Amino acid sequence: MTAPTSERMPALYLSHGAPPLADDPLWPDQLAAWSRGLPKPKAILIISAHWEEAPLAIGATATVPLVYDFWGFPEHYYAVRYAAPGAPELAARVRALLRSPDTPVQDFPERGLDHGAYVPLKEMYLDADVPVLQISMPTLEPERLMRIGQALEPLRDEGVLIVGSGFFTHNLAALRAETTPNWSVEFDDWGQRALAAHDVDALLDFQRKAPAGRLAHPRTEHFAPLFVTLGAAGTDLDQQKMAIDGFWWGLAKRSIQFGS
């Protein structure tokens, strides 16, 4: 077993799919290969598209249950388990870094990991031996989320892997299309180029600057975790790796790493 690191961890944005991700012939191996290339974290702090709560909320830190926040799937998806340890010390650090008039903090001690958290983590850290803490998004406003990420950046120097979990495009009309929709391809291409150019201003204003921005994200909660990651990336915007790309049921699964 690899020992947890104390070196600076990267910051990630990943597209998390849905519970059937686990059955995909390609995606689980891509996520597993990505994690094998990372130092083993002391803990994981994850922000998912599926938990919006204001003020910012800190989830379970003792026993960490799962939240099966989806409907109409086959029964075996509700039997999935991921018994990651809690991270009370990390929760204390998050409170210390974020507690301010701009970012008040509250506790939800029974709120576990939703599918935006445990579905990808189960593929990346199968042994569930890394402590995990999930916090909510208190807003969908890009600038505020980026400031939260900036406040959390020091955790990376403490061996904490910061993960924003969303979906690079997210309009479920794609699931009914026979081929990958043009709006998904166009937005994905624009986003890749904006990231490569470190054009944070364009990304922050993506609904107006991106082609098909409002089609790719009729509601913005799946793109929003990217801004926490961008804030936590700090000066590592130029140390950028496109870890996963391509499409899944017409949606862009682009996933990015900042820092080595």
C-alpha cells in the first residue's frame, strides 16, 4: 500500500458521469490510471455538482454514508458501497480557512457522499482507504466559487487532493440524441482552448463567451465546481494536464489536472 504524501497535491476537475459509469468499457480504467499517476493523498476534499447548500456546509466526518441521489436505475446501483474514512481534522482546517463574513460555514454531520463524489472515487481509490470530506457549493456564482477555491489552496501543501466534480457539458437532451450534439462538441472545444490559454476571465463568463454556453449548461451546477478547482490551482494554471476527454452519451467528460 502506498503511503500518503505530504508533498503538494494537484487540484482536479473531473466529469463524474452517473452510476452506470462503472459499467463503461473505458471510463473506469481512465479514472484508475489517472489516480495511479498521482501521489497518494492524505485526504480528499470534494465539491460535487449535487450538493448545493448555503451557507457552505461540511458533510459527515465520522462514518461517511452514501447518498443515492438518483432515481429509476436498476437496483444494483443502490447496493454500491464505498466505506471511506471520515476526515475530521480536514473539516477543522476547512472551517478555519473559510469561516468569514463572506463564507460562513455550517455542519451537516449526517450528510454523506453523493454520486458526484463516490462514483468517480470508487474507480480512482477502490480500496476506500483515503479519508474523504465533501463540502457543499453555497452558490453557483463563478467568482465566489473561485474565491472559495483560493481560500482552500493551502490544503494542497498539506497533502489534500482538492476535487471539483461536475460534467464538462450537461444538458440531458443529449441522452435522446442519436449522435453527439454539436453544442456539446462546440462547448467542449471552446473550453479546452480557454483552459489551454489560461483565459480565466472567459471561463468565468462562459454563458456569454462560449458557443452554445446556455445549451451546454441550461443550469450551471455541473460546470460550477470547475471554479473551485481553478481557485485552488493558484499559480499552477500553467501546469495543466487534460487527463480525460471524449464524450459519454453525448456529454463531454473532459477532466483536468492542475499541478503535478
